[in-house]
Amino acid sequence: MSVHNELNTSLRIPLEDQRDEVPQRPATAMDAGHGQGAGPAWPQDKPLFTPPLYKQRYEAIVQLVKKYRPRRMADFGCSECRLLQIIKWEPYVEELAGVDIDRGVLIHNSHTLQPLPCDYLIPRDNRLTVRLYHGSVADRDPSLRGYDFVSCVELIEHLDPEVLAALPGVLLGHVSPQVAVITTPNVEFNVLLPGLKGLRHWDHRFEWTRGQFQAWCTDVARTYGYSVYFSGVGLGPPGHHHLGFCSQMAIFEKANPWLGSLHRTVKDTGGRYELVFEFVFPTLQDKHCRDTMLLFEVKFLVDGAVRRYQEERNDFCGGNATPAGESPTFPSPPTSCAVSPNSDSEAFPRCSSSGNETQPDGAVSRHARGWPPVRQTAIKASFNGTQILIDLAMIYISDKVQKLCSSVEQLREVIKSSSTFQLSHDETAIVCHLPENQELDWERRYS
């Protein structure tokens, strides 16, 4: 008989007999990370764990996710979905799935996984779909087959013997992820927990020693073609490290892909899970979302260019009076610029015969007039009678615009498809009109 089967047989001991083997105490004190000392074993008036143990477990899983960078991840026994709430912010994850037997808990906590307003303002680069399933971890569901990363956080100790016996076949045989993580309480650590009599939680069917857990994990890893190594979270006070971690952890890595595929040839039992919720996050891979973000960015750049042009025009007119009957002249910036929009350097400065810096059209620069320098991050505009023109090529210099479209031609097509902007006759620039009252003010000023 394998170690796996021996342990399953031992789990059939009546629950009351198992609870007499170790002390019992409510789980809330430890999970919240607070409690009084346990004699000399634990310092008085200090939290049991800082940060709380459940946070340490989630952080350990998150670090593994960052290490392996899975595209698809499933959390069996997701309960309140706290782990999924953290993982959804990882930019490389494209699919998240949570499975739990308690449908009410999934419904109550589903709102925590919905897209936030910031997800629409700043869409993700990659796709993300979050699904919550109601079902048992003992059932094989084809929708989860082939996920890259699977976690079972403090789950197995809640399972009845027949469900626990089926879990490895579902987890490592059917889903067959590249990486699987299982955590469970370490019963050897219980002697340090204050006021504990029996198991840590009323719903625990068992709690294993480190030897029992490692033997079970080694057996199932060998069966399904995985290697396994062990870690944990929650160390005890100094002098008690020999008891190990409060929560022990096993990390399975697929060692023999051909053996995993052999187990996946077992006939599926059909779609056993009920899809309770599905959330699809906005992404720049969606053309509509990408075009909308591009128009927002163009609007921001155009508004800034018009505002800066008006400020420069007011500054110029205020310091240089024009004789009556003559039209004022304004400095016009270059129509093209090879400098990055994030650069602070002047674009093509040159000196006149008097030694003053001039713009390419001969106008004296702001620096020569004693004005503050203009950052070249600004998209430049030119004035044409009653209109301000902003060259599309200048807009395309923006890094954000280049991220959202591949060429000036594509930028032009997106702008043409919207009623937000007006293009010039040759479709090379965006046309903006000055407010009428401002034009009248300038006419009175120089008439």
C-alpha cells in the first residue's frame, strides 16, 4: 500500500478521536495575528504573527507567481477571493479562476474582483478575464484544463477522505499545471498557540505533521510526474524553530510533461462547475478601447498646444506693440521636430547676426526676449488667420501616441472616424478655432 493510501486510511478515524489528539482553540485569534502569550514559549502582549499569518501566506503565493509568471492561474478553495484580488494586478496574468464549494461566499465577495474605474482610465496592455466557479475540487471540469499555476491555500485539511483522495488526480492529473502550491497547518506548531485544544478550526478534518505532509506530497508528485520541495510561513519565537513553520507549504513543479499528458487522457466527467461570475477587463488589445484612449491622448495634446500658443501670443503682444494699421507678427515654431517630446533641449536653435538666438523662421526666441524657456515637450501649433493648426506628425512624436498607433496614417484614420476633431483640407493637421471674444480683443488691441 502506498503512503498516499495509508494516509487516506488514517483519515477515516472518527473526527472526535482526532480532535482529542491535539489541543483545540478558535482559529480567529491566529488568523487575525493577535493573541496573548502561551507561557514562556511566546512573548507576552505581542501579536502571534506580524504581518498576520494569512497575509504571509498570500505574500508567499504572490512571490511564486512573480517568479513563474503564469498566464492562467486557478485558486481552488478561493473562499473570499482575497488571493485573486492581489493576483489580478499582475500584468502578465490573462486568466484567473476561483473555485469554491460555497456558492454564497462567491456571490458575496464577487464585487471585489470587478474592474475598477481606474481599469477603464488606464486599460491593461494584456487581456484579463476573471471567472468564479461553484463546484467541488473532486470534480474534473474541462474549463480549467491546462492552467499554468494552481494554488490550494489551507484547503486540504477541510476535505473529507474521499474528496482528498480525488484531489491529486484533479489538481495534477487533470488540470496538469506547470506549478501547483498547497499549504496546510503544521500540527507540530500547535503547542505554541495559546489556549488551543484540539484542531485549529472547527471544520478541520485533520492536521498533519511535517512528516505526514511531506510523505503525502512526495507520493502524489511521483505519481503524476512532478518534483516537489517544501517551505512554509509563520516562524515561532526564538528557541522553537525546530517545530517548523505554522503553515507548511509544498511547491510542485512539472518534471515529466509526457507523464502529465498521460494522466490527462482520462475521460472527463463533464462540465461539473457552475460559472457564477465572469469579469472581462478593458485592454489596449481591444481596438475600440485602444482608439478611445488614443483620442483622449490626442485631445490632451491638442488642448495643451492651443493653450500654450495663446499664452505665447499674449506674452508677445503685451511686450511688443504694433503700429496702428499694421498686422502683428508672431513667432512660429518649427513645423517638424526630430527631438523627443520628453527632451528639455531647444529644437534647432540658431543665432542671428546680432548674436540672439532665433527660431528657424527668423523670429527671436523667448530666451532672447527674457521670457522663460519653453519646454520642447509641448506640441507646437501654428496660426493661420482665424485658425490654429496642429500638425499630425508633431502629435505622433508623443510616446503615448506611438504606443497606441503604429503610424501617422493610422492616427489620421482614427481621428477621421471621430467627430471630436476637424482635419485640414490636406488632412495633415488638426484645425482648432479661437474663441470669438479673444479674436475681437486682439482686433481692438491692434486697430
